[in-house]
Amino acid sequence: MSQKWEQLRQSLNFQHSRYLNGRLRIGYLSNDFRTHATSHLMKSLFSLHNKADFEIFAYSCGPDDHSEYRQHIADTCEHFQDIANLSIEESAELIFNDGIHILIDINAYTFGSRSQILALRPAPIQVNYLAFPGTMGSDFVDYIIGDAVVTPPEFANTFSEKIVTLPHSYQVNDYQQVISNNPVTRSQYGLPESGFVFCCFNNHYKIEPTIFDIWMRILAAVPGSVLWLIAKSPINEANLQREAEARGINGDRLIFAPPEAKAEHLARHKLADLFLDTLYYNAHTTTSDALWAGLPVITCFGETFPSRVAASLLMAIGLPELITNSLETYEQLAIHLATYPEKLQQIKQKIAQNRTTYPLFDTPLYTRNLEQSYLKMWEIYASGQPAKAITINS
């Protein structure tokens, strides 16, 4: 922590009680209470919290886009505070005066972060959650929310936070996401009517040479196939098509999907056949989107939190067969599923069944498990102990 924030923390000198008088007060701090992947995931969480035991506060430090996501979150939290125009010190004082017991930093070091607020210690327990898949390396964050896949015990010494291990996936999902019923066709997106459509709707910065080499080899092995990517900018598209050409693949086999509203974006997943995950930084929300829409995702199990997220999600929906342990088997699996449509159809049927019967999209169950972790955090704090690793059993 910089000397500036340490001096201010000492000056403010927030004092916290270990006595709980009433409900546990949970504060969620985020720049992303708007049309953003984080709110797509969290939208239903706030309404599902047990209001008898928890008092929920949301602190928005981002812009008000007047979207349905922001409005829904504002409506389903007991207290919604727009702190975008407050200083770090003013925000910390507000959170302290609200009597927050557990402050959840949903951004950490992602865009729009206001983690300096946590440096001032406005709450006795502070948590790194959801958006930033790694340690904050700080002395003012006590816990990080993880699971047995993304944060196994052997990772513990690489985190400054104590790890909270949730029983399924650490990533919340919205079990009420709407998929548009409007008809969609391949022709409207420039996709071939009969060719196999691989897709990856990740941000382009997640695409690096190692995985791109594999993707191009997959396209070469599956005649008539295409790779459907999200459209970000003409420069990106030209660069990716140039790199495809350099690997012997016609650049026209990379097709770019224009932006759509979320419900329409989910609906168009049905036009693809198989989602190819990125390597070092997986599809996170985009894996959830694909699975919710019924599209299989294959991933290669990595060695870090962000490279294991898709595996975490696939385990939570009962699809371990789509997790590979090497790039060689990843490539082989993609080609196999593109070559044997009956096997791919079996997997799609399994997704359709597991979507409503497995934990991944059981948001009420997820919320109960998360609440159990909050109660355990408070129990440890109230007993006078320092933060320690927590495992929640389903």
C-alpha cells in the first residue's frame, strides 16, 4: 500500500466492533453495475440473498447507463448507493458509517477499480470476488472467493488472501437470463449453411499465437469449417485474418459477429457447433453464455486461476469430458467432435439436461453457499482470530 493511503488510513482510524448487533451487513463495491459481463452474471444474486440474516448494500462507482441491469440491481438491493462522484475518502467514510461488516470488491484491479477504498479499511472483513481472477497482493484484502479447480490448496501460498473454496464453481451465474425467441439464421451472420462453425466470443486480447496456431490446424483438418469470432475493430479483424493467411488458412474463414443485445447474442449461439476456449485467459462469462445457450465448450486445463475458469464451469455442469489436459488432446477433441456429429449431439443433449439439474446455473444454491462463507468469515473475525482458509461444503 502506498504511503499516501497508509497515512490516510491511520488518520481516519476506522474502529470495528467484533459484536454483531442484528443482521450481517454485506457491501458490494463495483464499477460494473450496468450493461457489463459482471452484472450479466450477478443480476439475480441480490434478490436471492436471505434478507432475514443479511442486509445488502451495493456501492456503484461506475457510470449510470440506465440499463435494465443497473435498474434491477438497484431495485433488488436494500441499499443502492451511487458513489461515482465521491472521493476515495468520502466513499470509505460512507461505507464505514453504513456499518458494513464484509466489503466485497468486485473489480479489484480491473477497469474502473476503486480498490483504494479498501486500503482505508472501512470494513473489518474485505474480500476479492469475481472479476479479477488472481491475488491482489495486498495486506488490506482478507479473502478471495475460489473453488477447488481455480484455487486448489497448492495455490494457497501464491495468494495474499486466504482462499474461500466454494463447493462447485466460484462464478455466480444468472438462472433467469433471457434468450431471445426471434428467429436467427446463419445467412444473416454470413455463416455457411452447411459448414462446421467453430466459435470463440472472447475478447481478442485473449487470443495469442499458441492457441491461434491450434485453431488454424483445426480449421485445416475440418474442410469447409469456419471460425466465428466477435467483432471488435476492423484493425483486429484484419490482423487476425492476416495471421490466418500466414498459417495457410483463407482469411475469409474467420467471420466476425457484430454486437447484439444480450438476449439476441445468446440466441445466435445456436448457429455455432462448438466453442473453442482460449488458453492462458479462458472464456469466463462467455463460457457461461455458451453453456446457457446449449453450446459445448472445450478447454485446456491451465496452471493459473484465469486458465482454469472454463474447467471450473464445465465441472459444475457435469461435463468433465470437455476438459483436456494438453493442447494435443484439445486439438484432437475439437476435430473429433467436428467429424462425429452424433457424439456432438449427445453432448448437446447432456447440456440441455444438466443445465437445470446441475449446480452451475442453480443461483439460489450458489447464493446459499456464498452466504455460508460470509457467516464463516464473520465467525472467525468475531472470535478474534485472523482470517484463515474456508471450505464450504454443499
